[in-house]
Amino acid sequence: MYRLLETIRIVNGKMMNLSYHEDRIDRSLKFLYGIRKLPPLSTFITIPSSLNSGVYKCRFLYSDVDFKVTFEPYQKRKIDRLLLLEKPDLKYDLKYVDRSVFMNLVPEDMKDTEIIFTRQGFLTDTRYSNIALKRDGQWISPKIPLLEGTQRAWLIDNGIIQLDQINRKNLGEYSKIRLFNAMMAWEDSIELDISKIRDYD
């Protein structure tokens, strides 16, 4: 039974941000099992030659000793609207295969809509991405996310985003919002006007 998941962006046959995925795998395995037994990803993930051009998704499912690797073409979701939903008890601090905590939150007829979860009024993440909001020319990402994403870590290390608490009451201070994750690099992230954020009715 695979408990954990990493989604790795492959661009022209190369795995991106691999060291950040390795770090999260290491932390996750040590938290759940006390030790990491899996070898480095680069020693056993082989990129098929058919993936040498374009963007693909590598899904790495794993537990303490078992793993499964699959590849598929990547297609970015279309998002036109964001809804704020207060979920103070929602927990997804490790990237689990089981995502049932996010089930049935958006009606099927709202396929271009994504939810931003709030905790005591402070923004965290969407179901599939970290977020950053633009204020005075600077991109601010929630200090306490649902999940510490690999792309988020890279953006922090490279000074592209700063961390702070973002209160839903103060959204008027911001102009734009970006959604990003391992598959949506910063230059490919979804950017929307702040007016696209609404309360969940």
C-alpha cells in the first residue's frame, strides 16, 4: 500500500527540482517510519526516451520500502474563479496518496473553480497548489500552508516569494494571485486578478 506521493515535473527528459523532492521524501519517510530506506530517486527512475521533448508528469507513489513510477502528459488546469472556504481543522501536511479530505468540496458544474482554504481567517493553499499574492510589487505566500510544496521551497530559496500571514479581511491590499505547484513552475503558474476571489456561498 503506497501512502505517499511525489509529482515531479519532467521537461525535455529532465526531472526538475529533484533535490527538493528528495528532501520532502526524506522528511516524510522519517516522520512516518523513523528512517528512510529508499535509495535516491535518480538511481532508479529512468526517463523513457519518448519523453525527451515536452512537459510530462512523473507520479512517484511510495511507502517505506515499496514504490511505483508512472509517466503521463501534463495539461494545466484552467481556473477562472477562486472561493474562500474556512476549514480550521483541515490537515494535509504530508503529500498523501489519499486525498479524500478534499472530496466533494466543489460541485461538478464548477470545474473552472478552485478553493482556497482559510484557517481562522488566514489563507493557506488550494487543493492542488500553493499560492502567492502580489502586494506593492512583491509576491507574498502564506507563512503557514497546508503543504510545504517543493516549488514553494525553491521560490523561497531564490527570493522570488516572501512569507507572511495573509488575512482574508485584507485582500484589498493585494492586486494579483498566483497558483503554483511542482507541475506549474513560476513562469507557468496561474495568475488571476484579486477580484476573482470570492467567499464560498
